[in-house]
Amino acid sequence: MRTGIPRTQTMRPSPFAWHFSTACTRQPTAVWAETIWWHMGASDFFITPHRTCLASKGLESVVEPAVQLMRKCCPKCPLPLTSDQSVYTFPLPGRPADTSPGPQDVSLQDDSDGDTDNEDADSTKEYDDDLESDVNKLRCRPEPDRPLEQLGQYVRLCPELQHDFQDLDSDSEVDDSSDEDGLLNGNFRSSGRFTGTHRRSPSHSPKEHLVSTVEEEDQDGKEEPTENHLEPQDFHSHLLSSSGEKQDGHPSMVDRLLEKHGACIPHHDPRLYTAAAALTKSIPGYSILAFPDFWGHLSPKSKEPMAGRKPNVQRKKVFEDIQRLIYPEDILNEVVFDLEAPSTQCSPDHTDSLRFFSKFECGNLRKAIRVRSHEYDLILNADVNCSQHHQWFYFEVSGMVANVPYRFNVINCEKANSQFNYGMQPVLYSVKEALEGRSHWVRTGTEICYYRNNFCPSLGRRSSSFYTLTFTVTFRHNQDVCYLAYHYPYTYSALQSHLQILQRSLDPRKVFFRHQSLCNTLAGNPCSLVTITACPSSKSWNNLHQMRNRPCVVLTARVHPGESNASWVMKGTLEFLCSNDPVAEGLREAYIFKIIPMLNPDGVINGTHRCSLNGEDLNRQWMKPDPNLSPTIYHAKGFLYYLNSIGRTPLVFCDYHGHSRKKNVFLYGCSVKETVWQSGSAVNTATLKEDPGYRTIPKTLDRIAPAFSFNSCNFLVEKSREATARVVVWREMGVLRSYTMESTYNGCDQGIFKGMQIGTKEQEEMGVMFCQSLLSLRQSTTLYKRRVMSQNTLLDHTSINCFEDDEPLCVEEIEYLNECFPKSKGNDLDTEVNGTTSSTEEEDDDEPQINRNVRGCPAESRLYPHLIGQEALNKTKMNITNGQYLS
């Protein structure tokens, strides 16, 4: 409905509009608001403050309330979807095939971290109520959740205890000129082409050596491009397939790519990746390879700063959104991509539109709608078998015009705030740039905002609001093929090919490396478990005994699929532990590493953000995991039980995660004393005895890792986190140093990385630093510890502490309520935004909140002393005797 003066006519501000705008700071009734909206004329009301007042700082007090009032008056609009449920469903064992997954979402909301509905009860709940104050419950160890007789199945996962090391007597030399070593060391011909052929391991299926092919193009009749004219559009994802070799004698796309450009990414082989992808099982049956995953990624040489933000850019975007309702005839509303209607993207009506695609491993884009000529609304797919958890995105876009700004709006985000409001950018990969030797994922986007919109779920579930992430991208090349993602993608197939390359690069007489399957997932994908340690120097009883009695360190990652940064940290850990670095050699001689690099392969493969195929958060299943619905968690816990039963309780357990609402890298641990003290319990904590060794690793990391912040660490045990890996391993297995390591998606607010966004290089370095911090736990590694301290500049961080908000109030409001004038006090909007950004600490995985004033003493001074200096670090009492562990 359009009323009032046409847009082409110059308008003089209406006195009535002026008074109405200023009156909106009071409490008008819903009836009055509706009357004003329809009878005064929406366009008159909109244009007056927009065109006349927006540019005037003196009228700021008028414009802001007007914007908020218009936003509140906008009617709620259901998402343009046939269903809120995920496009992908998976039949679960033990449940009827026709059972609707709807009820699972209700329980999922109850079990989740509560970040989507935190404006309600969660934002006012006292954090102390969530702290476990029962000392007996904190100290007692529950009985195992399974009979000890079942633990025998995990004997095979400790091959180092049974291996006879017969090869130690062999005088044969390792072939240093193997193809894999050449790939790892970058030994290529001057043309860039890799020399030799790959050695086939007898332990792998021949299918692992399938070569990617180009799919037939019979439908459009186009000829294959010649080798001398390879263009980005030739490598559109539809043309890279993992189906097998062509039978017509023509070279495959992989062969032609490597012939012309050569493999150039360390620890990555496109052929091995293609072979691994051919064995990966997905719900949609992916056969297409995304070019960045196939070709590989090199971290840019220079760090990328956090994005700046122009004043009032968010208000500008909000006004543009409101214009959709006022001038609907200007809106194209063309569906250009839909997972549920594959023919949409091939429509001849969309020849001048961008083309989208996401049906590949880790991909997530459900629907793309062209709103204006260069603006697109994007809708993400929910996690499999549920209707929630919209955050991770990864899709291909092509058909662009160079130097034209395109606006992208992800309109069904669920979290109440995001680091996108604080300098974070999505990432972009250009095929054109990659073929020219710049194979980089880079941060991209301008005018980035994150705010509440007027969309709502079509089925009216409890989570009644969505948020928009909007960003503008100006592509550099015409008709390029680009990929956009929430963060640097890391696929399951990339992990499998990476493990093969690492295993082939090692000297088996020096490094004991075993890649085994912990179990199969619901979809039938193997969940990898890797053992890394040093081989004994000889077969003597003493050397074998020493090797088999090394303490265990258990590391896990990627239980939440959308936290791809955890995989990059794990990649750094794996490569370092397999390297020839003297410190890595010392670590292998001191420990046996048991690593599960991807706890949720199915979720990663199918592009989910939070859950596995069962529609549940696997990091909330550790207390009583179901062997049929959560097999990876069930068997990971069973393996830890087994280590405990044979007297091999891990010295350290760490679960790698990513955090979307905080900066820096930090650890969460477990402490009885700190939890009881913070909870305000009447128990005299001075009488509680506790080994403070859980602080040794975070203190060491704070001194050697630029991205790490000890002040952001937390060692409290919460009731809502009692089923997480960190708490269960600490409580049930008795692991003192049981951690969750959180890595930011954004960047740092401290030290040499301050103001910079973290890239894959820094994430991999963090994996290295975590390994190096383990040196502080063993006397036998003192020499290597000195080497680490000498190689790394000791840091003196001045970061914020965990009691301060990492996300301060935005310059512009985030919350724009859709309900017409709720009954509340005059400043209700500011109050709600303050609550959202200051008291709601998202989990994503283990994030506690802190009550700042317990017992009349500032919590930070009570729990977290100032960062230790070098002298304090050297004077730390570690009680090292005969190789005993530090406390």
C-alpha cells in the first residue's frame, strides 16, 4: 500500500510527522501506532526522517526513535520455505522411519546452550545458580556407564603396547626420494609439476586412488576447453567430480589442472583428496568437489586487519529493508537457487543473475532469492533432522560482473549477537586467483552488520526471531567462480588425505604412527583415531618398557561441525608432532598421543553447524552416550574408560573448539575449589585441598602463544555443562588437566595480534604452541622447554579478563523488536540490548558466565591474579622428581 506524496516530489517535513517521531520515545499504544502507520501514510512517515533528517547530526534524537518505531511496526514475515525442517533427513536406528523430527527440536532447545532464546529467562538467571556447589558431587567419581567386560574391544586402539618393533633390526634405508616426501618437501620440477607416481599402500582400498573426472556435458553440447585455455568457469563445481576415470581416453580435469598448473600446496595432494572424497558418504550423495577443497589453500603472507565500520551503516541497511514493505513493486523476489528445486538455478529467466551452488561436502545454502538487481537474500539449511542451528554457510557463486558491489543477506541467523559486529569478515576463495598462483581463502566484505530482522519461523516454534548478517562483496574478475564461507572450511576428505600424506612422510623406525578407525558413524564413515609416539631406540626390555609406560595425551576436535577453526588448530598439532623439529622429537619421546581429529564426521560432511545426524549436540551426550545414536562419543568415552582401567589415565585431555562470540584463544578447565568459592557456598574453601596443576598449561600458553589469553580462561564446573567432554573426563576418569580449548573466529584484542583477524596460519601455530606447552609437565623435557622459551618471545599480555564483556554495546542497536510496542518502560530497547550483549555469553561450547561480586570481593582479583611475569614463571613450584608430572 502506497499513500502520500510520490517519491519524485520534493517533500517538506510534516509538523505532524516531526511530533510523531519525537513522541515515539514515550509509550504509544498499539492502536495509535497502527492508526498512524496506515492513515498517515507509510511512505510519508518513512521519507520524512530518512531524506530530511538522516544526514543531520542535530536531528539524531529524532531519526533513531523513528527508525526503531518503524522497525517495531513492521509485520512479522515467515521465511519463504516449505518447512522449517532441514532439507536433509536421516533414518535413525531404533526410531520409526515416518517419525517426524519435530519433537526432537523441543528437547534440543532444552539441552542446548540457550543462545537463541536468551532474551527470556536465561538473560535474567543468576549465573551462580548454574554452578555446582555440592562438594561431594564435584569430588566423587561416578560408576562407569558400562560393564568393564565391554572394554576389551578397545585393546586394538593401543597398538604401541603390542607392536614388536621388528623393523628396528633392519639395516635397510628409507627411500628418501619417495613421491610423498617430494610432495611434502615441495620438490617439484621447474614447470611446477609433481615428479613421479604415488606409491600405493597395501592397507588402502584401490578405490582410494580414483582420479577426478569431468562430468559429461551432453545437455549443453559444449566442447571441453583446451589445455591452453583453462578459465575459471571451466572449473565450476559441476565439472569437478569424484565419480571415477573417464572411459573415452580424454584426460581428466585433475590431470589437465596438474599438467598446466602443478600441485603447489604443502601437505595437500588433489589426487589423494579426490580419492578420499570418492569414499566419503553423505546424505545427498555428493559427487561434486568444491574447488578450494580439491585444489588447497595457502595462508596469505600478511595478516588481515579487522574490518572497519562506517557510522550509521546498519541504519542504512535497516532503511533499505523497510523499503521492501513500502515499495514492493521495486522488489524482484526471484528464487535463483533452491536445494529443494534443483531446476531453479538453470532457469533461462535468470541469465543476468548470480548463480549459486552448495551441494558439495561441507556446503550449506538452502535458498537464494534475488531481491534487487545486486542484492540477494540467503537462507541457510538447518542441521540434519532438526529445524535449528543456522550459522555455518559455505557456497559457490559465479556469473558476477567485476567491480560491482553485491549485497548478501543471510536472513535466518539465530544468535543474538555476533563478532561480525566487531570487525569479523567472512572468507572468499577465487578460482581465478588460485589458477594465477594465489590459492588463498581471504577475508572479504564491507558494510558488515548483524541485527534482528522481521522474519520468523514458518511453523511458529519457540525461537520467534531471526537475525540478518549482511555484507557487501565487490568481485575483482568478470565471470569468476568464487566461494564464500563463514570461516575457513576444512572437510572430512581433507582430513583423510592429510593423514595419508603424513603417514607416508614419516620414517617408521623413528616415529610410531598408526591411523585406525575408532568406529563408524551413523552414515558409515570411519571416525579416525591416530597414535603418535617415538619408536624405542632398540628392542631391549628397558627401551620397550620405557616407551610403553609413557603418559598418554588425548586430543579431540570438531565435535561441532561449524567450528572449522578447530580443525585448522588440529592440523597444526598433527603436522608438528610428525615433524623433525627437535621439540617435536622430545614430545614424542615423552608422551603417547592419542588423537581423534574429527569427532563428528557426518555433521562436517553434510554442512551442519552444531549437531550430528541424530539432531543432537554430541558435546552434550558424554554423560550417557547412546551407542546407536552417538557412536563416536560412546566409543571415545569407552576408549578413555579402557585407558583408565589399565592404569593409563591420560595426563592431559583437550577438546578443540571454536568460539563465535569472543576474541583470542583460551582454555576452560575444571576446579573444585574455584567452583565452590564462586558459587557462594558456605563451605570453607581454605580447607579444600586441590592440585593446582590444571593451571600450568594455560599459564605456559599465555607466555608463548600470541593469540592466547589466560585472563579469558575459566575453571568453573557448571550444571549445564556436566555432560560435556571436559567435565565428564575430569569427573569420571579423574583427569586433572581436562580442557576445552576455544579459538576465536575473529581475531585478537591483545599483544602482537591486536586488531588482526586470525588466519589458518595462526590457528595452526596455536596447535603447535599447545603441544609445546606440554613440555612444562615433564622433567625429562627440560632441555626442550628451554629451547621453546628461547625460540618464542615471552609475552606480557594486557588482554581483558573473562569477567568483562568481549562484545560491548554496538554503536547502533542490534535489537529491533517486531512486536508492536510491548508493555515495558521507556528505555526497554536499550535494556534488552544491554542484556543481550553483556549477560549472554554463548557457549558455543563451554562458556561460563561470572557473577562479579560474590562475598563482597571482585571475582577477578579472587580467581584470576594478574598475569605472571618471567620470574614468577621460573619460580612456579613444579615438584619435579624423577620425571614425575608437574602440579
